[in-house]
Amino acid sequence: MRYGFLDEDAKKEIRRATLKAIAIPGYQVSFASRELPIARGWGTGGLQVTLSIINEDDCLKVIDQGCDGSVNAVNIRNFIVSVTDNATTLDTQEATIIQSRHRIPEEPLKEGQTLVLQVPYPEVLTNVEADSFKQKVMHANSDYAKLWVLLYEDTAQFGDSRIGHRYPVMVHDRYAMDPSPIPKYDTRKLHNNKALILLGAGREKKIYAIPPYTKVEPLKFEDRAFKVESFENKKCARCGASGVFMDEVHTDDGTVKYYCNDTAYCDKKLEGKL
Amino acid sequence: MGYVAIKGGEEAIKNSLAFYEEAIQTHQNIEASFVENALRYGVDRVMSEGSLYSKKLASLAILKSGGDLLNASFFLRAHRSSCARAGIAKTIYTDDMRVARRISSAFKDIKGGQILGPSNDYEVKLILKKTLNKTVWNEYKDEDIFVESALKPLRDANMVKTLPKDKTISDITRVFPSAPYPRSAVMQVMARGESGSMLGFAYTSMRGYGDIHPTIGDLRLGSCEVKFTHPLTKNEVKIGEIDMTACEVAATFEKQNDGSTKLTTGFGCCFGFNETKAISMSILDTTLYNKSHTIGQGGIADNFEMIVHHIDGIESQGFTNHYKLPHYVTFQADLQVYENAKNYAKDGEKK
């Protein structure tokens, strides 16, 4: 088997798309998107990005919903290792490439690291305009009026946007972008992040990027606060951490417990390394 | 329920796979060649939707997936991604097909005749009662049959609407185009589309959401030669034959820009023997490129976005199944938004 599974032409094409994406922050670059032995919708966009940028010296971390041991994370990590033989880690600091679904790690990322996010819906305009040709025109004109109307209607009815995750962001004051289904808690981490953030959508055949130190702001009215998920007065029942994104776990005896969603962070905290 | 330890996933998927393999292990007793012969329509469908012509690999994939044809196609697509592309074969003209079956429902009598060939169209679907059909084979000639399309006379008479040819032929596996989609790309998407999805979309145009009323002008099954320019000698060489199904439907008349009135047609073709898919594709080709008379635009099968993005089996299956993946982070985020909206409504009542 070839290193990185994909044939060299495919890797070259994906790298080119990735470079273009980095050059135009927040802009979705089309690519052909190969089928992989992992199903569409299970992270094939992220996988193709990872497989095309990884080299022998990279140390890989794969997480799914904040957890390195989640079945899909394990499956993807095993697949990448089987076609690259690269070293892997659970430690956010140690990793050079972090492929993730739905979370940005709790520990701040640093320069030189690459975060690869798996994306189900790359098009931020999908819910307000289904026609992809019209979407392209709207992006070209920076015409996000329909998104603002949606935000207004939600605010008028419910006091705030109804969007819980994959909250639309404005990248570098130019492109509205879908940040993948991360919680709003993580949205703030996109702003001026030190790491390179690459987003890959396999099924929808799009790659886009947020280069390090890019201005990324959630789409919101200036007189409204951007409300993120809060876990006030909650402490992790395992490591005692607070102020992090939590999993709510309903136990058999009917009580509700909270745990760090980022399991690697929880482990480190427990070992006193944080 | 305790804390979900992070080391659980590895063991869990290993065991789950072992259970699965045990459940379908009876296939160990079945030869792939048996599948290739006895289940040829399954094999053909997998080659077509998997977008890779190999009866051997398709048969193996069907065994590996326990008869789940969508999964079998997925095996072929995944395999395809690891193969480098050698080049582009010469255009195949389905008029040059060595036909096993060719029918036309547009004309009673056509040049070359109606050749029913192998078909289950007139099989009475009684699952229990089975009488063997005895055929006197020696009454049939065994020479190769080549016939022109039954619609050729109409085309020669300049009665058929023609669409402009793409200047360059797309390859959707290398560059997936943006809208407006070149016709070659649309046809490629359909040629490897999922038979059931295409049937469903085509059916919408027949009842309720369109009025194209297709007439099958020429439906043919048979084998076509694949020719290729040899990379070293630059000679044209035949590299094999592939089984194919091709269908041309004739629809209605339409006024052209030059004022003339022309017959509209649609074309469908796919790997292997799969009449339902070829017919569905020819109907979709017609609905996409010709306006409906009664409902105008706004149908389902006349919408390029609808067809181009929703008929791929590998993609729709993968995405539909991905909802089995954990979504607790996103659900937690949604719940908090819901909680806020609930409180907002409550505060509103108080006022």
C-alpha cells in the first residue's frame, strides 16, 4: 500500500486545494474528493486533508466529540496508522496534526500545529439558500443578508439565535464560514488561533482554512452578546476541572454528573500535569 | 452508567467486527465465481454504482458485504481511489454494441427487429411454482448482432432536438464542477448513481411532478469494445469488452430557438445489465434538459441541484449512516440553546 493510501496525483491535488484555501481564508475550495475505505460522512474530508499533509515525522492525534477513544476516532486513527505507520498521541501539546470531529481541544494550540476539522456541511448558506450557484454569487458579493434575516427572526422569537452548534462566523471580515459542528464554546478559539486550521468536507468536496492569527468572529448583532454554552458551578466528577466544556452524564441512580468532554485534558489534569 | 473510559472504543469496534464477520461467515463456502454467474444483476449493479468495471472484484465485494449491494459498491469505490488512472478510453458508441437484447416501444417494426433476448419481463412472479422453460436453441442463429438505434431514422430526418456538445469532457472523479454543471459531468454522476434513488426521482416526473411521458425509443443490452491508445506504441488497441445497458427515450415536442419544433429525447447508460437504471437515467436526462409543459419549472426531477447532489449511493448512504456516530457535544449545545429559548418564552409570559 502507498504511504497515505491516496495516489500521488490525488495528494497533489488536495495539497493544491489546501494551499489555495490558506491563501483565501474562509473561502471554500472545490476538490474532486476521493472515496476512502471509511464511509462518506464519517470524516473523509478531514481524512483526505490529513493523508495528503502528513509526513513521516508527524505525530498524530485523532479525536471525535472530544474523545480519543471514541469508536470513530479509534477507527480513523487505526486506518491512518495502517497506511502511514506514524506515531500517535493523546496529548494535545505533543501532536503536530490533530484531526477532530466537533471539538477544538481545551489546551490552547500552538504555532506549527495543524488542526484538521471534519465538516459535514461546508456551506454556511445552505439553510437559507439551497441552490449552490446562488450561494456562490452571494459569497462573491459578500451578500449575507439572508443569514442576518435568519438571525433577526430567531432573536425576535426566541431571544437569541436557534443555532446551537456550527455557529456561522465571519473570517477576516470577508467570508461567512461554517466552522464545522463545534459548540459555540469553541467558536471563540478560532479567533487568532496560533495553529493552522484546515477544514475538509469529503462528501461535499470542499476544503477551506483559517490560517494562524486570523480574525474570526461569530455573526451577531452588535448589541447582543454571543452566548456560549455555560457549565457554571459545575465541576468534573473525575478530575475536578471547571470552566471547560462538559459532558452531562445521567447515571443509573438518576443523578446527573458532569465530566470534562476533552478526555485527554481530563487525564492530564488527573495526573497533575496541568 | 459510569464514566465512559477513553480506552473502550478500540476493544468495542474489534468485537463488533468479529460479531459481524461471524454472522456472515457462511460466505466462506461460496465461490466468488458463483456470485458472478448466479447473481449477475447484483454484480452489474455494484460495478455500475461502484464505478469500477470488474466482475471479479464486484463479486468479492458482494460476498464481503453479505449481499448488501450498497456496501459492496462502497468497497469498489474505495478500491478505485488507490488506483492510478492510466488514461481515457476512446468513445464508445452504443450503436456499435454487440446486442443481446434490443427493444423499442416506439415502433412496431424497426430495422434489425425487436430482439427480446434474455429478459424476465414476462416472467410470472410465482415464487413457489417453477416450470422449466425449454428452448429450442437451434432455431436461433448464433452470429453477432449489430443494429443501429431505432431512433436513428428520426435523427437523420432532423426531427430530434440536439444539445450542444461540451467542448471538453469532464471527469468528475478528478474535478467536480460547480453549477452550472457541464452535461458530461451530469451524465457521469448519473452513470454511477444509485439505481433506487434514480428510479425514485425519475418516478416523480411520471406521476405528480412532471409530464414528460417517456416512450422507450431504443433499449439495448450487450457488450461494447473498449479501445485505448497504447501509451508506448500509440496504436489503438482493444483492451477488452464490457457489458452495458443503453436507453434512449423520446418525450414530447418542443419549440426551438430557431422556431422549429423538435422531438425531445434523453439518454441513459450504465455498466452491466441494469435496465431500470438506464431507463431512469434517460428519463432524468430528459427532465433536466427539457421543460415540462404542464407544471413548468419547479418539479423535482428537472432540478440539476436536486439530481446532481442526491443520487450518489455511496455519499447518501454514508451520510445517512453517520447519524449513528456520537453527537453528544452538538446535542448538549442544542439543549442549552433550547433551555435559553424556553426561559425567554417564560419571561415573555410574565410581562
